[in-house]
Amino acid sequence: MEITPLKFEGNEVRSAESKVSVFDALSALGVKNPRHVWKRLGKDNPELVQLATRIQVGRGQPTPFLDRPGLMQALMAVQSRYLNKQGREILTAFRTWLAQLGDRYLAGDITLADEIIEAQTDPEATRWVIRRAHHKHSSIILNSALARHGASKRGYSYVHDTLNVAVTGMTARQLQAMRGKPTTKDNFDEQELAVHAMMQYATVNTLDQHASLGDQDCVRDVQMVARDFNPLLNKYFGGRTYPADGLLPIPV
């Protein structure tokens, strides 16, 4: 395994497979005995040990390596008394930044999205973020329409999962389980987001045109949209399974 040097707070740390040596990172913060501190961290936070990858670097015992999220978690758990003055200043600044970031996220600060987009260098990732924002807008409009047309919570779930199945062949729970992300639409690729958003707009228009009221009407209309789109989905996005012509077999 190739070990490459990186810079962390002006100090050289070893990196392997996008992970950083825990001992080197702790040393960079002024920890005199990083192995002892890591042992203490592992005792108080056993999940950190599970996250770490032990890699043989030279002689002696293997060295724990953590990815970025794991390293951030470890740094949050380090007690200040183990650090030198510079390390305490660095860690205090890091914790303050993280707390501010959390506050902005919980407050729904839209400028966070702008900063994420600005930081992107991958054009595909940028397109996905833009498509996801457009899709979120269509979801808000659909939810508003469902409320306006008297859908219950059960009706909401059925409408959304009918559209999920039409586009991906899977319900929300199946998508989360199969593709691994807890937020359903984060499991969609760019094309799926675009098609799903269009179907949401079509559902809104159908609800309004029919002056639908209640779950039965909403279910009828979303099934109509799914049936209308199904031939196009099969033609242009072939190779996917759309159970029951894109309809859920039973109510959610």
C-alpha cells in the first residue's frame, strides 16, 4: 500500500487510500504521546476504533488511519489538556467553525448551498446539485397541491412512492436500502431527478384539472400520470423494471 505525505497545520502527515494517520494528525496538534491519547479516545469512543483502518507502516504495531469524517470525529473528542498551545488554538477554531456550520444548517441557511457549488470542481457533481435543487422545487409544489386537494399522510406516501416506482422500479425504502443513502432523492441520478420532477409537475396539473379531492382522487391521478409516462420511460431509459406498469401493487 502506498503511503504519501500530506501537510496538516504545517506538519507532514502520512496518508493512504484517502485516509490520514491518526498519530501524525495528533502529533501535528502538539500531542506528545499520540498512541496513548488514541488508546484513551478508543476507550471513550469505541466507534472510532471501528472506523479506523490499521495499516502497517515500518516496524512496530500497525498505525490507525481515518478518513476525513472519522478524523473530524476524533478531533472533536480530543481533550484540550493533551494539546500544546497552538494545538488548542487550532482545535478551538475548528470546533467553533463546526458549531457555526451546524447552526447554519439547522437554520436552513441557503448560502451553504452556494458555497458548496462554488467549491465544486466536478462538472457532473455541479449539474447534479442544480438538478437536485430544481427537483426540490417540484416536490414542494407537489406537496402543496396534495394538501390543497385533501390528501392524507397515507395519500402523500402513496403518490410519492408511485412516482418513485415509475422512475426507478423501487419504493423510497427500497431505494434507501439498495442505493445506501438515507434521503430518498439523494439516491437518484441526474436523469432520474429530471424525469421525476417532470412527473411531479404533471401530477400537480392533473390534480388541478380534475379538481381532485381526497386520497382516492389523488391516487387515481398519479396512477394516470405513471401510466402515461411508462411507455416513454421504457423507450428512452430501457433496461429497467417498472412493476405493474409503474404502479404500486398495494397502498402504502
